[in-house]
Amino acid sequence: MKNAFPDFRQANVVVVGDLMLDRFYFGKTKRISPEAPVPVVNIERLEDIPGGAANVAMNIASLGAKCSLSGITGQDEAAQVLEERLRSVSIECAFHQTTQHPTIIKSRIISAHQQLLRMDFESRFTIESCEGMADRVAPLLVNGGVMILSD
């Protein structure tokens, strides 16, 4: 049987959307808190993974396509981690960074292969924080890129 999977190495894809960092805290639970009836998780490992539109870009890059990514982030450690993870798989990052809002972080606490809690650190972007976004995206489309809008 012939391999019918398409060759994406010539594709040039631009992804624009909500950028976020998915942060996972892994640990073991051995007791319940005396303060409230909740498990106490002793965190052993932290894992940061690109989320939202950044996850879409990671999937496109994994198919072999050239991928560029744009969206709004803060000027913070989370944006640096996100960019580092994306560049490590050859995704071109054209983040529109704002001082008005932090990068979106969605944190999860996992114990015994079960998600116990999710905490979202985000605020709605304003029109002002989006000003200049088109200037970040336009150069990515110069080489005939196909644009995907992701939310």
C-alpha cells in the first residue's frame, strides 16, 4: 500500500490567534489539608506547553510545514518561555507584546494521572492592546502564506 500522507514541506502557514502557555504541575497526593477538605499535592515536576493558537502552530510544524505565529502576549516570563518552546521547533514568532496585559497562562494541577484543578490567569485584551497587531502579521504573508485564524 502506498503512503498517501501529503507532503507539507512546501507549505507556508501563518497562524494568528490567542497565545497561551499551558502549565502543568505534577505531583503526589498523600494527605488531605487540615484547612479544608482538599488534597495536598507535593509538586515534583513542572511542564510548560504552548497552548491555544500556539498549539495549532506546533501541530502544523510537526507535519513539516513552515509555520509562522502571531498573537498578543505580555512582556513577561511566560511569553519568553512560549517563544523559546516554539522557536525550538522552528516556528517563526511575531508576537505583539503589550505591557497592559500578561501572557495568558492556564495552569493545571495533576496528581495520580487526574487533573485536580485548573487556574486561568488571563484578562480580556482591549482595543488599545491590539493596536499594531496588523503590522506584526502583514510581513508574514509576503511569501504567499496561508493564514489560519485560531481562537
